[in-house]
Amino acid sequence: MTDIPKDLNSFATQQNNVYFWADGTEMARTGLVNRQEVPLETVPESVRWAVLSAENASFYSDPGISVKGIGRAALTLVTGGDTQGGSTITQQYVKNIYLNQEQSLGRKVDEAFIAVKLDRRLSKDEILAGYLNTSWFGRGSYGIERAALAYYGKHASELGPSEGAFLAAVLKGAGLYDPVLSPDNRKRAVDRWSWTLDRMVETGHLSREERARYTEFPEPKERQPQTGLSGQTGYLVDLARSYLEANGGPSAAQLDLGGYQIRTTFERERTAALGRAVEEQGKKLDAAQRPADVNVRVGAASVANDGRILALYGGPDYLKQGFNNANTSNVPAGSAFGPIVYAAGLDHGAQRKRGAARTPVTPGTPYDGNDGINVMTPEGPYWGRNGKIVTAVNDGRRSYGTIALRTAVEQSVNGPMAQLGLDVGLDLVRRTALDLGILPATLGEAVPAFALGNSRPSAIRTAGAYTAFADGGLRTDPYSVAAVTRGGEPVALRLPAAARVLKPEVARQVDEALKGAVREGTAGAARAAGPQVAGKTGTTQDRTAGWFVGYAGGVSTAVTVFRMDPKTMQLSSLEGLAGADPNTPDWSYPAAVWAGYVNA
């Protein structure tokens, strides 16, 4: 009673994805299916058997289904697991061509019956050819020919067993096995590649002698960005696509098939103004004449109090630099992290003696603001791993005497912040940072420098954290997609909800300190933007990053500048940036970008 559909549902309706600005005007079109059919005989036998050995070694003898596999899939489906592991090549081909990607028992039953009928109607070679020509390999590529070009810049006919073993790995999911995406991906890819080659030996399709020659992982080439994504557009589309994949929207494979209309949160005018502000300051750089101006990068993002990412600056051009400077995880926040420490202190109080009750911390709580003071724990001085007592180092080695905490925030004095972090407890400071949306993977080591900003949040996440200070302690996770439709029908998407992360009084006190920093502290560069502007500068003790973070009118904007070697990803000192005097604070450059943007 189960009919084999007459049409191929995936590739007969291939379309673009269309991304829209927040105002509904078109921003970009992407996602045309990248597929090219090739005859099975042009695919080397070793590559075919790499796939079969890894996915379905009994392919040429089975009836198109695996009864045990279907049983396992049904069980894992009921218990909430992944059903994909129970499929033969024929079943996967049926799913690629005739069925949708939903995980349901009904779809699994249809898949099995169609697979049996298809196995009787077509030869095994015809099924294998169809499978290799329709499977998704990642990088927007459907089929072995386009995958070979995407990963190795060669035709499928030119692939060897080692490269075939890698491509067999990405069939399990490019998001997990494309090695250029992350170090974890690379480890998984190498392990799966090695296992596939070993499996080919077990199935008798690779000799032990030949296997012994493949000891070096066949590194694929870098991903090539899509055309039409020049300027900031590519950064915006990448961010929106990542949000969709992580929040219950279309999968990577579905997006590559296309046909989606994606309404982003990005505002065209804000994005353009941010780009102009960065470019205006960039005129001061002269990499040909000044070593300090080499490899300078700027990242910036604006986040509304309700979590919408309104604008970002990811780099000079997505097609020339795919690395998004606004979404980094390797640039320390420095003293821009101070308001988070201050909030933790106001919220949790201090414990200066072990076992003693916590005492309240207020904006007026006095701290020693002198340079070079010992950083203390409840048991005594904090001893570093070098065997020396850790001391606080203020910018310019300036001493302030006894100073109120609020003034220390306004003037960006390091000593009180370092001591406050230990008085509160670095675990509680960490918890506050997490509540404010700083991602766990970017949080720094729990040492006194944690309170001075050894964490490495992106400009997006830093701006998002500051929205809680602006909005009375409420915060919404930053998001970049407001709605998705396909064929006129809405597509399910998880959108974040507002959450209370700080007491209103704590948020108000931090807000007052940040407004004070603009009126009479280090953030004076923001004064021209209006009386209600709040802001904070950020520097690091090794001078590898400069920040300016501030908010006005329900929008928080973070700007960071850093120098990074494109090959090693190592950061360099900003001293002398744009020809500035060595004593010029590193926040000056991002502050000028921030002011130019907000004023515009």
C-alpha cells in the first residue's frame, strides 16, 4: 500500500534562501543547491567502498533495509535518541529523495517500505549512484562531485582512498566533522577517518600494506565564502544562519536546500553607520609606516534591551576576512568586565574572613586604591604560582588612596576591583557573569586577574551583558533572527525570553556608576551623546585589547580593538596604535568609534 513517489521532492524545488533586514527589505540571497550528478563509474571504487564500509558494508547483499537497525531506530526514537544510525544506504537514499527529514515512526515506516520496493526495482549500482549524487556533505554541497570540489578542489574521479574516507566521515554530519569549524571537529574527523580506513581493511577493500601508507590526515582546504556576501552582509548572514541552526530552526542541510525567508533583527541604517564610524577611525592607521598598525582589527555590536542584535561590524569585508571580529572568543575584556564584578559585589556582599558572615557592599564601601597593594584572601595575601604575592597594578601606576567602590568603577581603578573579586568570591562573580550572558567557554581562569577581565567574551555578548544594567536587571539573550517562513508558512523557531538576572536596585547602582564614568570618569568620550548615556572603558594589563562599552536609548554597544596575527591568532600589544603616544590609553581608539557611531 506504500507507493514510491514519482517526483524527487528535494531537488525539483531547489530555491534561494532570502535574508531580510529588520524593516523587511531584502538583505541577501543565499543557499542555491550546489549539486552535480556524475556516473558511478567515475567515482573510484576505493571511494565507494570507503562510504560503504563506514555506512553499510552489507549493501550489495541486503534487501534494502536492516531489520535490526530499524528495531534499534524505533527504540531510540521512543526514548528520544537519534534514529539515523539504523538506516541502510538504500534507506538513506529514500530519505534524501522522497521523504522529509522529520524524526517520526511514520516516516521511518514509509522509509523502510519504499526502500524494499526500490531495492527490487533498481540495481544496487543505481541506488549507490543515486545516494552518492544526492547526499549532503556540508559546505552547501550535495553529491560526491561537489563535495570533492568543496573540500579538495578536485573532481570526484581524482579522489583517493584517504580522501574518500574523510568524505565518508562528513556524511555523518558536516557540523560535527568538518575540521575547519573547530578543534573538536578536527579530532572527531581524524578519528572517524582512521576508523573508516581500518574498516575498509576489515571488509577486504583495502590491503594492510596500503592502509599503512595513510598515516597523515588529508586536510581539506579552507571553506570558500559565497559570493554576494561582501562587506558586512556575510557576517550578518553567518550569524543569522548559526542562530537558526542552534535554536530549533532549519538544519544546516535544510538551509542548503533553500526556500526559506529569514527576517533578521539587523537594522540597515545602524549597520551602515557603524561601518562608517570604524572606517573613519581607520584613516588614522598606516600599516606601511608603523608596525603598531599592522593586523589591527575592530569588532563592534549593538544589542537592544530586548536582545535583538541591531548592528555589528565583523571586519573590513567578509569575502576577504571570514573571521568575525564582533563574535570572538580570544580577546580579553579587561576592565570592561569591572561592572560585572561590581554587580556581583552589590548583589552578594563580601566575606573577608573565612567562616564569617557576609557584609553588605555598597557604592560607598571604601577600598584601598593605591598602586602595588597586596591582593588579600580571607587567610592572608594571595600567592601566585610564581611564588610571589599578587599585587594590584593600576593604569599608569597611579595611586588613589582610600576610594569608594563607585568611584573606582568610574575611574577604572584596578586594585579595588581585584580585591572586590576575592572578597565576593570568584565563584559568585563567575555566576553573575553567566547570568549576564557571558558564555562559559569564554570565562577566564579563577585567579585575581579574573576580576580584571581575563575572560574573553565577544562584543556581542559584552553589549548584551550591559543591557541588564540599562534595563533594571532584566536581560534577554542576544538573537539575530526574528521570524522564518517557507512557502508562506511560519517555521518553528525558539526565541529567547527576558529574565531577571539582577535585583533592580543593583542594576540601578551599576547604571549610576556607568553614567558617572561618562560625566566625570574615564568614559568622558561619550558625553556628547547625551545626558543619559552610560559607558565604561576597557584595557588589559598586557595592552592586547581596548574596549568601549556603553548604552543610550535602550541600545547597548560594545566596540573592541585588538591586533591579531591571522595565522597564529596570537594577540599583540596596542602600544603606539595609530601613532598615539605610548601613554595614550588603549580604549581611546574604540571610544572614538563608539562616539562617532552613537552620535550618527
